[in-house]
Amino acid sequence: MIPKWKALRRTGCRVPALALAVAAVAAVLVGCTTGAGGAVTSGGSSAEAVQMESMQPVATFHGPAEAFAPAPDKHVMVLVCGNFGLGCVREAAGARAAFESMGWTVDVVDGRLDPTVWNRVVKQAVDSGVDGIIALGANPNLMGEAMAAVHAEDVPFVMVSQSPKPGDLPGVDSWVRPDAVKGGNDIGTWIAGDSGGQGSVLVIDAPEYADIMVRNDSLVATLGEQCAGCTVHRVAISTPTMGTTLAPTVTSQLQQNPDVTYVWTPDDAYANFVAQGIMQAGKTTSVKLVSGAGAPEALARIRDGQQAADLATPDVYMGWLAADTLARLISGQPSQEVWDVPQRFFTAANIGDGDYSAGWDVEFDYKTVFKNMWGVQ
């Protein structure tokens, strides 16, 4: 009998076409640079682009060093937060490729951006006897019954993204995620410098995602520390309904707060709707769009002068690292509880460094490194 959770299985990872057009958003860089320690310093009258260490290529391998042989013939599930988000889809593609290179069976499930779906499919996977689970962006805090089952049955479970809360989430064995606090600091540092210490920022909150909220809080705290002349406006949105509500929410916020000069949207999947909201407010020449994920369309917008900046995460690499971590857990090998993966900050100053038509990934050859550690080709 086919387990119920397989009914939601997706054999491909296609992102739905966006129904709304992307607006042109100004991306002119002004005024300040950052010092070696990251603090904002005056850039004088030369209007230089802000420079940060996180804008450099990531050329050094970040990951485990110990080789091991993955246990044979295992069956795992990869839960995608929702096939709408390219980041989760790219992570799933990386995990799938890694598991298939081990000879394992992997089922990729679309979580549909719905916590009730996340809870149901994880619980059903546990009941079916799955060997291990990776959750991509699906907040385990919203999967109480499922995580209780994971914990009770001792099913190896790796969480990708979502910031950990030690001792608060029994069942999660390991976390693979960008450092949300550092990411928020980088965004805030760049806005503080780019604005000459006078930016007004609209921050888009997504309360369903713990890592987004940690990063947003870090961004706001950084602006408070580094940008005495900056102001912050925050608005919470619901991810499942962003296709119909996000653009008008941004338009309304910009009309209510005409001082806003930057909009931070926490994922490139949101950015298309945010750009439309900026356009509908008539602010395309006065408001800069800043986003996160490193998706192809966002990096193309920076290249074309339609987006100011993007905090990129290495989605495919995170999928491989999560697969390695789960394989170590299943195979009885030691594993690291938290992996902080590198991030890279893109602006017009460094977007010409390479070909990012497929999105950004780390610049080191991690696939060969992992396969060598596993003893596979």
C-alpha cells in the first residue's frame, strides 16, 4: 500500500510562473564605504559603492572533513516549504542529487507553503517507516504533532533554514542554515552606508518563518547601532496569500510613509510582488529594492539596474550539506548540530564577477568533495 504522504510527492521542482510583472527599481549607489571592521565610515564626495567582506567570492570549502560510507538502500523524504519558493526548490534539487549519488531513494514533497500540509506529510512519513527527513524552510515550531512523532520514533531529522532554538524543538537533530544574525547585520550595514546614514527602510516581516524574523530583527538592530539618521517601518505579511496581498500592502505602506527610500523583502520569491507595489506607488525612481536568496531573476535585476542589492544564500550547496548530514545520522556517524553556511552580498559593484544566470552558488567544488568523502562517483 502506498503511504499517504506520497500522494503529495513531486517528481520535478518547477516554480510556478509569476502572474504579475516586475517593476523597474532604481539601483544607484551613493555615498559611504565601510571600514575593515564593518563600521560605516564616510565615503566623502566620491560616491563610492559600499564595500563589505561578504561581497567577496566564497572559495573555501565549508563543511565536514571526515569521510564515511553511507548506509546502503535507504529511503528518505525531503519536504519543500512550497514549490513557489525557488530557494526551497533549489535546495531540494541539491539534496535529491546528493542522495541519488549515494544510491538512495528520495521523495520530494511540496509543502504548498501550508503548515497544515507540513505537519501532515511529516507525520505520515514517520508512520510509513521513512529512514530520515529533511525539511526545507518548513518551520518545525508549526509542526507540533509531527515533531512529537519524529522525536518519539527517533527518526533522523535535518532542518534547512529556520534559526534553531536550543532545547525548544525536540526531534531536530541538525540545522543547516545561513547565519540570520550576520545576514541582517550585512543588510543593515550596507543600507546605512549606501544611504549616507539617512535611510528610511520598510521591512517586510513573514512571521511564519523564524529565520526571516531573526534576520529582520538583526537588520533593524544594526540600523539602530550604525545609522543614527535612519528610520524603520515594519509590516507583517502572510506568505500563502502574498500573490494577492503583498503588492497592494507595499503600495499602501509607501503611500502612508512617503519618507521610505529602501524596501527590504526577505526572499526573492517576494521581490516580484514588492517591485510591483513600488511601481504602483509611483516610487520606482526614489525607492531601492533590497532582497535575499540569490535567485537568477534578482541577480539579473541588479545587473540591469532594477534592484539595488541581494543577500544570496547557496541553496544547492545547502541541499548537499543537509543530505550529507542526514546520511551521517542514518549511518550512525557523528554529525554537527548546527552548520552556518556562507552568504554573499551582491550589488552593482560585484554583480559582474561571474555568470549568475542560474543563481548564485558558492565558488568551491563541494560536489566533488562530498562524493570523495562518500566514496562514490
